[in-house]
Amino acid sequence: MNVVLREIHDSDLPVFFRQMNDPEAIEMAAFTAKDPADWDAFDAHWKRIRATPGVVNRTVLADGDVVGSAAVYGDPGEREVTYWIDRAYWGRGIATRALRALLDEVPERPLYARAAADNAASRRVLEKCGFRVTAQDRGYANARGAEIDEVVLTLDG
């Protein structure tokens, strides 16, 4: 399977919206929008992040199909990676290949990532790409309606 990143097109947004409303994916990710089904909030969020200088937003394509997104955002020295892959494509190595491509595109280090402590799949993706767990934290997870444990991972130079 050929996995590539490209600039986000307006036509990708409805696909992202559908992907980010999958109940199982929402539960796994935990740290989601307050109301993932609110198109207006989703649209406003994407307009804001697409207009923010320094944010690197990419669409993830697998064999030409839009299967998710990947991004680097935040202030220098505190920048984080994030990604979302359509659940229909989980378990095929797409997230790992997409994150590796993003890390090749954004060479600055350190970079950080966060994941729900019980999201073993996301931790595996991050660790395969060189991130290491460096801290534990707790945060409010909208998808679960509660504060939960999370891990902070770091990718150093």
C-alpha cells in the first residue's frame, strides 16, 4: 500500500468529519472535540488551524484514498504531532508510515505527542517512529466524559 502526505484540500474536510465521528475511533482517541458531530465547530476549528502560521497539516492518502490527517502544531520547543486514521484502515501500518513521512518533512526536534494511556495502538505507532514515553499526565477526555491517564512522548534530535 502506497502511503503519502499532501496538502489538505477543502474536499478532504467532509471525509475527516465522517472519520472523526466513528464511535469506536472516538472512544480510542479519547481527547476529541467536545461535540464531534457539530459541523460548525469542526469547520471553525479547521479554518483556524489551516490559517495558523507554522502549523503543518497534511492529508494522509493510501493508494490515493483519503484515509486521515497528520499535523505538527504548537510553539517552537513545544510542538506536538497528531494524527487520525480512518478505522477501516487500522492495523495496516498506515499511521506509522504517515507519521514517518511527517517527521521527515518536519525535521525540528524535540517533538511531543500525547495519547490516552490505554491507547496501546497509538503508543506503538509513536514508539516505532522513535518517540519515548517521558511523562504521565491526566486530562479531561471529552469522548469519555472523565479525566483519564495519558502519556506524554518525546522525540529528541
